[in-house]
Amino acid sequence: MVSPAVFADSAYTWVNRTTGITSMSGQLWTGIASNSTGQYLAAANASAYGSGDIWTSSDYGSTWTDISVTDTATANQPWQNITSNASGQYLAALTGGNDIWTSSNYGVTWTDDSLTDTATAAQQWYSITSNASGQYLAAVAIGGDIWTSSNYGATWTDDSTTNLATSGLQWYQIASSSSGKYLAAAATGSLWTSSDYGATWTNDSLTNTATAGLGWKDITSSSSGQYLAATVYGEGIWTSSDYGATWADRSITDTAIAGLGWGPITSSSSGQYLAASTWGGDIWRSSDYGASWQDSTVSTTIGTQLWYGLASSSTGQHLAAINFFGDIYTADDPSLIPPSVPAFGATDPGSGASGTLKVNSTATSKTTLRTYTTEPTESEDAALGTESVSAPLIMDATAKAGQSSSHNPKKAPQPIGYSPSSTLRTWWLVPVALLLTVGFVWKEYRSKKLPH
């Protein structure tokens, strides 16, 4: 087995997962997707002649399986893009100028949904996105329309037929909140958002005139849909913190990112951690919602790549990247690793400690352990402010559960089984024991003083 090439910067450790693997290295990779933990990855390529395969990994990209070897219907297809739900179980992929495909078993087998929903066939598909559960999907076609599905891709609705202003645009990318209710899409010259699962759309560039006419290339969303980020080729990165109502050009204050050939961008669930790449350049990252950026690959030998796709785990700890006629890379930032989970029933760690615990699949606060195995509700989604989260989840326990890990350092930990109500029920034992003790002492005293 070929050892992967490792490249490290100040935060991320980058690994070339396909170097030396003839069947994978040097491929024309066109899509990469990650589940919420970063453990399950899916990638698609079109090869040098416009036909390729779908590959999956269940170990953070360490090893890969060519799904198209066993599911031959997916072999030699001109794959354009791929997306994953939060668990990695439900996948959806596009072929350029052809069909929409879906999988419900981690990519093992696939269904060509366009065979039954023929209206979706022969579209110039370019981007597809999934909500956390995989039930709600949305896709865009270049020079075409916006389409949505609410049944895991079985049937599709052309939303542009009732939103005529969205029809025929040069759509490049579309992004979804974890609920699927909030969508954001980027077309040449305009940014669009929807707050009703794609039923209606708003051209945000009409009120944000500075965003009009720009060459938008990619867009990404936090889990709540509140935080958005988009890239403009040859210019900069823009962000929104109010569901797309207003936008800020981050290259005005962070001039290092101005004028670069921006392409793919991806977000953590909270929207705090972002990663973006340039065509023929580097991968950059932000840990403050896009306010400032650092070049993640400048100190490595993997810079100046033709980066074509990026994917992030929900915490931002794990990244995956693909390049044109190149390889698949993964990165890990140890500083974003969630802390260990205390044993169930244990007292809070550290006297007077306070803050939040970020854990995998669980949210822990004091002796309360709650596991999230389904898509967040709409109210939870808004409170979380977080992209793609479901089972297994990585998230902020305080924001998600409304709990706090702070405690009173003056209050000593109580033994197991202790409860205030049980103490109140046994208060009468104290005076009874006192009376018995006094009686016993008096009896002994009398026995010694009285004559026999």
C-alpha cells in the first residue's frame, strides 16, 4: 500500500490520499462531499474523457472504494457534483447534461431518478445540495432552472416555473440549511435566497447592488441558514449574517484575499469556520465567520493546485479537497477536536468550570446526557445557528440543548442516590435517635447509683 504524502501548516495537517494510486491519482475530480463528522466521504470524477466513477470512504479518507465497480450503471458517467446528508447514508449526485442519481445506503447502490422523473433528464446539471436528513434536495442547472425534491429525490419540482426570474440563469452553486427550509444559490451576476424550501425566491442582489453583476462561483450555508458565504472569481469573498438580506465584501478589510481566483467554499455547522480555495492557488481558512483569512497551504508543497471542490465536517475539524486532474486531500485541525465526554453521572470537570462541551453524537451537561439522532427541529435549528447536522452530530451542547456546564464551586458533589426529597422524608429519625440515646444514658446512671 502506498503511504500517503503528509503536508502540515500551522493548524491543518494535509494528507494526499490518492498519491501513487493509479486508479485515483490524476483523475478529473468534479465533486466531494462529507457527512457531519468527516468520517464518511464521497467523491465523483469525470476522467479525462468526460466519464468517471463514484468513490466512497468510511474512514476519513484513509481508504477508498470504487462503487462503480460493483454498481456498473454508475460507471463511465460524466459526474458533475455530489452531496451527502449529515449521516452519510443518503447521497445524491449529478451527471452533466444527463440525470440525477441517489443512494440510500452510503453509496453502495444507486438509482437513476431521472428514469422515472423524465423532466429532470438531459439537464445541464451543475450543483446539488442536501438537508441534514437527506429528505430535501435542491439542484441547479447552468442556463436552466432551480429544482427541489422533498422525498429523497424520488420526484422533483421545477421551482422556476413559478419563479420566472430564476429561469435560464447561469447557475453555479446552491446550498441548504440543515432543515432544508433555507436555501441560497449563486448565479452569474446575482445571489438568491429562499426561506420556504425553494417555493419562492428573492434576488438579494436587487437590494445589495454591490453584489450585482459579479462572477459568483460558489456559496455555502451554516446549518441554520443564517450565515452565508460566497466567492467571486478574481475578486473576493462575501459573507452574510442575516440569511442573505445584507452582504459584506470581506476583501475590503482583509486585502490579502482580494483579486484571487476564488472558487469552492465550505462552512462548518455554526458558520464560524470557513474554508475557501483558489483556482491555481491555495486553500484559505477563517475562524471568525469570514472576517479574516489565513492561507492554509502557503507553507506546504500542495499550494498552487487547481482546486475544484471542498467539504467540511460540522465542526470544521476535518476538511476534504479535490483538484482538477489531481488527487484527493484531507486535512485535520487538532485544535477543533471536541473534549472528552465525562462518564454518565459524573460531576462536572474542574472546580467552578463553565462553558460548553462539544461532543460527537451527544450533548452533555452535568449529569444529563442527551443523544441527537434526527434532524434538528426548526426551532432548534435557529437556536443552533449551525450546516449538515444529524446522526451522528458534532455540535455545541449549550446552544443545542439550552444547557449549561457551569456549576457552583461552593456546593460539594453529592453521593449517588442523594436527593433533597429523601432527606426531608427521614428528618424524624434525628430526634428519635437523640431520645433513645438520652434514655440509655439515664438508665446506666440509675443502675450505678441505686442500691441493690
